[in-house]
Amino acid sequence: MDTWLLIRRLRGPAFLIMVGITALLNQWDVLSFSRSWPLYLILAGVIGLAERAALAAAPPPPPYPFSSSPSGYSIVPAYTAPESTPTVVDPDPGRRR
């Protein structure tokens, strides 16, 4: 699995664990919720730095595969319109014209 994707997927559980820890500290009268907001900013910064480090360490993506055909035509077929014209259906056939 890609390291960046793993860190990205752990972001939500990390914040849930942080909420649980701050709730426990609030229950023990060690740290109130109103003073715990710097912990959330620090956690967001650490996760952001870890994501950037994982992106920097990842190998570059493969180059775009250009067509090497001498004619210059694309490999993907172009859309062509159907030969026949569609028939028009009268929505109210019992109506007088």
C-alpha cells in the first residue's frame, strides 16, 4: 500500500483517539476541553508533515505513454455518428393536424 494513502487513512482514527484522550484528561481534571485545542493543531501539523514526507519519498509517476505510430493516428478510436437518421415518434398520434 502507498505510504501516503496509509497516513491519509489514519487521519480520522488519530483525531478520534485525540478526542478520547482529551475527554479522559477532562474527566480527571487535568486538561479542560477549552484548553486542548493546541493539541489538535499539533496533531494536524504532524499528520500533514508525515503526508508531505511520504509524497516526497515516493517514486515519480511513470511518463505519459505517447503514441509511437509513424502515421500519427491515435490508438483510441474516434466516435463516428450512426449512418441512419433516427425516426421521429409522434407523442400524440390521435391528434389532428
